[in-house]
Amino acid sequence: MSYRSSMRVVVPVALLAGCAASVLMAQRAPRGEGQGGCRDGDWGDDSRARYCEVRDAGFKPGGAVSVDPGVTGAIRIVGWDRDSVAVTSKVQTQAETDADARALAQQIRVVISDGTIRAEGPATRRRESWIVSFEVSVPRRTDLNAQTVNGPISVAGVTGKMDLTAVNGPLSLDAVGGDVHARTTNGPLVVTLDGDTWDGRGLDSQTSNGPVELTIPAHYSAHLETGTVNGPMSFDFPITVQGRFSGRSIETDLGNGGPTVRATTTNGPLTVRRR
């Protein structure tokens, strides 16, 4: 019978004042359902024992914040009105027995060093595996680097220089700004714009194999570049093309123009909506 526990880590560590390296771990205490903790059935093979725990940490950023969960894991980054970074790490393991799954979790470290948040653990084996997913709250003006191999990336309410890369997983951008470069190879791209115009240098986002959903507020001003190579295009509002229209792509100014907002796909449908 598989077993799963819900745990919380309380970190009695002062917020880091600079870029000093640290591994933030501490005693564990239960975290209940509905509080961002572990839930049954969200990952793993039901034929194996599973274990899950949640760890909390925090630090003062000294520059860009980078997030790397390893080969498999999700990244969710949100902006907040504080000058600190809060990190919630969900560690999930599966193995042959409850004891093995719990022991495997003890070998996984969440390391925070020089603004980089990463997961480290043993190599996965045939009947044992692990993932770490991160939820990170950062100041609203923060430079970001985030990468996943198998897992989603989501960023909301942050403005800064960003480099976001997912190989197999969805990519979601909501009310972001700055100089943003975002790529996913196999997964949907969802972009939700906010305000009257782009705040910053611009957005360059694309997926190779997946749909694009772009939501634009009414009366938004930008230089829009969007399209798909292999897939249908759908607009739920009239658009006047004053730039380039090839039949598969559109390049035009919305409103008074402005920074470039680019969202494209190679293989997948494109949908553009009014917010």
C-alpha cells in the first residue's frame, strides 16, 4: 500500500543579506490539505510507495534569481510587494517501500547560492525516482533565469530581464514586462498582457510544437508579431494590418505602437483574444 505524508519545513535562518551560499534545510512539521501542501495523485506511479514533503526558505536577492529544479519539476514564479525572495519546494519521491521513499527524500537537497535555487539528488533508478517543484515569490522588479527539461514554467507579475526555457512543458506568462525571452520546445505557450502597453524592451516568445494563446487588453499599444507555420489562426476581434501579412504570420502596430510583443508557434494553432 502506498503512503504519502504532507510535511512543512520551517527555516530558522535570517534572510540572506547578500550572495553568501547556503543550503536551507530545517525541521519538518505537517502541512495540511489546501495550504499548498502535498496532495494524493498529483505525481508518481500508484504501484510504488510515494512520499512528499514541503520545505520553505527565504533570502534577500543580490541580483538575478535563477531557478533549476533538475531534470523533472515545475517552476512557478510570482511577483510580490516585498524586497525578499520566498521559496517553497515540494519534494516528491517514489520507491519500492514507504521507508525507501522517505529515505530517498532525505538525500535530496534544495540549494540556494548566489541567487540560484536548484535541486540536487541521487541519480534515478528503475524503481526509484524523485522530482522537486518550486514556487518562488520575488520582488516585482527582478531579473530571472528559469529552465526545465520536463515540467512547466509560469511567471506572473514580474518585470525584468528574463531568460525562460522549457523543453517538454507548458510556458505561461501573465502580466510580465521587461526584456523577456521565453522558449518551449514541446508545450503550449500562453501569454496574457496587462496594462496599456509593454513595460520594458519587449517580449520574444515562441513554442516549436504547441498552441499559442495570446490575450491582449483593449486599447493596448505595441508592435505585434505573431503567427504559426503549421496550424490555424484565430482572432476574436478585428485587426487592421498596417505592416506585413504573409498568410501565416502578422506584423503590425496595435494602437500607437510601442515595444515588440512576439508570440509564435511552428506547429500548432494560434488564438488571439481581447482581455
